[in-house]
Amino acid sequence: MSHDEKSGEERLVYMANQIAMFFASQPENEQVDGIADHINKFWEPRMRRHLFEIIERGGDGLSPMVLEAAASIRRPQAA
């Protein structure tokens, strides 16, 4: 993996975890759905595809709430 790919992956993990950190302040029953809804609305398919690649490799660095939200995040069609 090149340096650019790694830094892109780190940024994606950071962004997903920032979303989770925001929703952690919301009522518990809204947290996971809020994360998924935000990612579905604002992340382009390429970003969501890359997120699923990270998750499929074990989800290293992703918060547990992001991993839980993955079940409700729309998986883009294969490129």
C-alpha cells in the first residue's frame, strides 16, 4: 500500500470516527442510525466502498459504533 493510500485510509477512518463521536452525544437509540444516515447522505460511493474494504479487513481503527452502523450503510455497486 502506498503512502497516499494509507493516508487516505487513515483520513477515512478519522472522518468516520468523528461522525461517531458527534452521535455519541445523541440519545442512545439514535446513535447508530444517525451515523449510517449521515454516511449514506454525505459520503460518495467511492468513500463508502473504501469504508467497506476497511471493515472487511477487520475494521482496524474504526469505532465500535461505526462498525455497528455498517449494517445500515448502503453498499455501493462494484466499480
